[in-house]
Amino acid sequence: MTHLVPIEETLDLHTFAPPDIPSVVREYICEARKRGFLEVRLIHGRGIGFQRRAVHGALREDPLVEKFWDAP
């Protein structure tokens, strides 16, 4: 991960460049799992949907992810 990110139950992705989102999500999920988190919250915002699609794509491909959903 190019940024030093504290591994907590929530990660706000607004500070990351859009092309970096998939790798940030994958690495964050891996590190969170190593620290015992079974559930995390990723904040991607609304906008035009690029970040949401990138996050969903990374989560779909990650074998550590059992399920995910958008907040209401």
C-alpha cells in the first residue's frame, strides 16, 4: 500500500487516487483480516459511481470477502 493507513473497522477511500482503489481495497481487506476484523466498512462516496464500481469489483474478486452491500 502506498499510503500508511491505520487498519480499523472503517476506511474512507476519498483520499486515494481512483486507479489505486482496487489495490488499496485488496490490501486493506487482507491486513484487516490478519488483525482479526471479520467486518469492515469502506466509504467510497456517491459521485458518478467509479469508486463504487472499483470497490465492488475488488470485493467480488477477493476470496476473503464472503458478502458485501451498499449502505442504505
